[in-house]
Amino acid sequence: MSDAVDPTIPPSGTGCVECDAAGGWWFHLRRCTACGHVGCCDDSLARHAAAHWRATGHPVIRSFEPGEDWFWNYDTNDYADGPELAPPECHPEDQTVPGPHDRVPKDWMVQLQRRGD
């Protein structure tokens, strides 16, 4: 797993890179441990963190949520251990979940339930 984790790389920002670019919103955020890419989780509509793994082959992510420090390995489909990563460890604590606040639709829960698997 050592090639999949570079603890010196900072996160790409405070929100999902692709959702921010498209003016969208996310449920929870995940950080790629190889390159710092921040993407939205599999419970989000767009699932950009998993798409990043499929596109790049970077299998290990870490939660980018306040108070969470778990790692996940997409290749093994299981939790993983990992080192302390370059700061910040999470999105700003005043950032809403889902977020960002000004782009979250009133019916966000319905949209997540309808997204289908």
C-alpha cells in the first residue's frame, strides 16, 4: 500500500473538485491518499471519489470529514491503515453536510434516495 499513500501531499481543496467545478453539491467527502484529490463519497449523487479511483488507479482514500480518520482501500474493498496526512485533515468544520450550504437543494434527501445503485 505504500505506493498508494503519500503523506506529504495536501488535499486539493475543501470540497469535491468536480462538484465545485460544475456548481454541484455533495454529501460526504473523501481524500485520495496518493494525490490529495478530494471527491464526493459513494452516497453522493456523483460519486466522484470512486470515479477518481477508477480513472487513476489510486485505491486508498481517507475520510475528509471532521472527526473521522479512517482509510478505505477500493482494491480490497475494506478498511485500511494509514499514516497521518498533510493538513488539513478535513473540510472546514463550519462547512455544512451536505455542502456547500448555498448549493444544497431543499429536497436533497429525496434526491439521494432516488439516485439508485
